[in-house]
Amino acid sequence: MDVLQLLIQSGAVDRNALPEIEVELQKPGATLEGVLQKEGVQLKDILKAKGQYYGVPTREIGEKAVSFDTLRYVPEESARYYRLAPIGIADGALEVGVTDPDNLEARDALTFISAKVGMPYKVFLISDADFEKLLQQYKGLSGEVGKALTEFETDFSVDTKKAAGKGGKPSIGLEEDIITETEAQAITEDAPVTKIVATVLRHAAEQRASDIHIEPLVDQTRVRFRIDGVLITNITLPPKVHGSVVARIKVLSNMRLDEKRKPQDGRFSARVGGGKVDFRVSTFPTYYGEKVVMRILGAQTKDWKLDGLGFSERNLNLIKTAIKKPYGLVLISGPTGSGKSTTLYTLLNEVDRDRQNVLSLEDPVEYTIAGVSQSQVRPEIGYSFATGLRTTLRQDPNIIMVGEIRDAETANLAVQAALTGHLVLSTIHTNNAIGIVPRLLDMGVEPYLIPPVLILGMAQRLVKTLCPGGGKKVKVEGSMERMLKDQFASLPKEYQKDVPPLTEVYRMDPTPECPSGTRGRIAAFEMFDMNIELERAILERRPEDELVSIVRKNGMLTMKEDAIIKSAQGIVPFEEVNMLGGEFELPETEAPAATPEVVVLAEDGSVSAEPSKPPKAGPPEEIKL
């Protein structure tokens, strides 16, 4: 019994209309759904009959929006070709809407996609109308940029020639009026490339990206967003567009258009979604052209609060005590992108800026804080951290923030400033908190100077956080329980009582609203202050492992332990612990995060004509329908 017979049996279709319907179905491009709707058959009745015929559950989409994060599990071109689209995530499975459950190619594609994202799938039958609505929801970054590319004229080089100066000669920059105000306006507003840049910036901000990478390759320009610490390729552009995109960004950032051989830095602001967003721009010459990286700084009016950084009670007390001292050195360690600047700005926001003179030396100034005299160092003109630090000491400062201690000169000047009655806040590159001590020694700071100066040392790393109200509880037992006990075994008993019960931890749990199971990041910290035993060990130049034992006796938790506690509190997924050097295994295997396929745009703005057929992979776990 076919779909038509089922509809006749249910009374939705008049048997006498069957011959006419069969004639209509013979016409080119006719579909059963379209023909039946013309005959007045309700869509829900058609969908019900088709579901009964195929033995597949049905789903009505209607006007319901599917999040962009969910849609990315299946690229738009694949969705169009196989006529399938993700519609949600439930019970750890990817829900996929299909228009033809008998399409074997679509099933093979689903098998391949499921294996790639590490998540089982469940098929639902959807109407052709709902499928078209889903395709409309795909019109995000690729659609808007593709439309702009179709408007991109081949003679846009005329604008770039104007920007390069009269007669095609290289200009020496906007500041020397080689480019007129009218010509600059043409580049920044009238060119279709402007729409491309604006669209990329807006989508990056909306997707909570921290950085945008625009990098030229041999046959394309790749645009990547860093979201929650992970770089994701969002779109690729034809190489012909690259020079114009870079020129547009340079105009916005007030950079030299003619200088392509040396790196440049700049910044600009834009309105995104009614709010102001700052972009810090860096260009870097490569073999195939200039690479551009833009750091998205967000709004200038951030709520800089210590309580919001994720400090434990012990660490919070330590840091509040340190910044209230009249002099000393507070050092924060961590790699690039670990949130050190955020911590520093928060500390500056906590100090008394009304009754104290607070100065900062930064490279570059990322955010402005009221009441702080902020200065950007410029090594190219001889204004380095060391030079600036000497100058600040003549400005009658109480508190000095130095963006980074990079060399021996800056290290010794910071120590001298702390010894002479100033509170100095700065960052340094080491693997852990106690590594600050041997690093200072390597920079030539005398051992006897470190104990009276270093009042607080800390290290931090960023880890992903669970979606609000999300995460799945996992009971700690067996080998996992033993490993956690071993982890905290070296911590003295008087401090172990402050560690919350580790009977349960949280893991990632994808949901329709949060397909990855995580959203945003928070820092994991480790922190120590100076004590008599540590002072003696530093003066005796004892090895780093002995220094670690001493600070452990004083109650220091490692970054890994801080992340474990945050996982027990439902803040951080336990999977992130291993990012800090853990070797813990969860009872179940967690599905890896999906890696969205790249949208490839041709010069005319079109996507690749036909996606390649996915290889025949062994079937992953499939939920039985």
C-alpha cells in the first residue's frame, strides 16, 4: 500500500481524484507533496501518511528556528544535495530531517557525518516545505558573503590603484594625503568588499569568537574564527578578493596601504547588534600575501570584578590581600590567550584609583579603565617596557602595571620599583606558578631580592565551561576515584577539608540550545604567597620540585585540581581536566566536538556545484526507529 492509498483510506484524498493526481505527477518537476497540496490535502495528513508508509517518525518544523551551531553539523551544500538537514540534538543524538527516507545516498552521507562528529543520529521525516525553510536558515555567513562576492567587480583594482597613489605608484599612507578623503570613502563604503568584511566581523562577534584569522593560501583565502579557544574554518574566499579585503581592514585600522613587507598594528571600533565592539588588528607578511589577525575585545565597559573570575575562596583571599599591600610584586604566568590581561585589568579595577596614582605600560592598550593612566609601549621608536618603567618612576606612582616582563632589564627594574615602595603588577611566561622563581633567577634577579619583593605568584589557563544549567553528572567510582585521591594526596589534611566532596563530576551534554555542550571559558588557577620556608629555599637556590613541595604544604592547589573542583561544582566539563595534563578517563566515551566542513565560495559567489560523495564508512551506532 503506497502513500496515496493510505491517504485514500484515511479519507484525506477522494478516490475519484486519483486519476487526475497521477496525471499531475507525470509532469516534470512535480512532487507528490506539491500535487496533493494543490488538491487541497492538508500537509500534516500528507506527512502522517508518508511516515506510516516509510515507518519513520515525522517532525513538523513550521516557524521553529534551528540554531546555527546545530546546522553546522551538516554543511549547506551537503544539505541541498542529499535533501537532509539537522533539526536538533536530543539524548546525545543528532536529529536529522529527511524528505526521502529511501534515498540510500542520503543514508550513506548520514553515516559518514555521524562517524565524523562522533554522535549517533536519528532520522525524522519532514515535508518539502519545512526542508526549504531549513535551507533558508542556512543563509548566514556563507550566504551573505556569497551575495557580496557576486557584486564584486573585476575592475575593483581601479580603487586599489587609486589607493596606491596617482599613476599606480605606491602611496606612503593616508597621513600624507596621497589618498584623498573621497577615494578613501570609496574604499570604505562603496565597494562590495566592504559588505564582505562587515559580514565577517558581525558573524564573528555574534558567534562569540575571540579572534578572526584571514590568511592567504596558494589557491584561496581562509577565514577562521577562534571560538572557545578552538580555531574553526568558517569560509574560504577566492584569492582575487584577498588584497581588497586586507585594504579595507587597513583603512579601518588607519594602517599604511602601501606597506606590505612589514607587520603593522592598528585598531578600530564597530557597532554590532547595537553594542560597541573593539577590534585589535595585526598584519603579518607571508609568501602568498598579508595575513590579518583581529582580536575581538568586546565592549569597553566590562564588569571587571574579582568575584567573577572563578577564584576559589583561598585564592580570592590571597589576591585581595596582595593588592592591598603598599609595595611588592604580583606576577601572573600563562601562555598567550590564557586570560592574563583580563586578570590584570580586573586587579587594576579593584585598587583605589581615587587616592592612588595608578599607571600602566601595555602592548597594546586593550581596554581603558577610568582613573588609570595607560600608556602603550612602542619598541620601534625606543619606547620599551624598560624605558617606560624608568619614566613611570618619575611620575610619582603608587601602583604600576607592566604588561609583560620579557627581558632581564625589565625584570630588574620591576624588582627595584617594588623594593622602593611601589606595587607592581605584571605577567611572565612560565609553565606553572612556582616556575616564576627560577624564571626571575634566569633573568638575572639576585636570589636575595626575590623573597622581600614577590608577594604573590600565580598561573592560569582557560578551560571551557558548561552551558548554563547543562552538563551530565557522572558518579566518581572505581579507577577514577582512586586517581582523584592520588591527585590530592600530597595536599595536607588541614587543606583537604576545604576541597568539596568529589563524589560526582560533570561532563559535556549536548542539547538543542547548546550543541557542543559548552559555552564560554573560565580560568583555572594556581597561586602561592611568600612564607619563611619558601624564602629560605629561594636563597639556597633549591630545585623547582622542592619549591613545589613547600607551596603545597601551604595549601596551593594546582590548575588541574582547580579544574577538577570546578567540574564537581558543575562549572567545567571534566573532559577539560585532561587539557591541563590529566589522564582521567570517564566511564563513557564522550563524542568529540563536531568539525564543520568548509564553505568554499567561488569568484562569482557560488558554492561548489556538487559535494563529493562521502566514503562508505562502517555504520556508527544508530538509534532504531
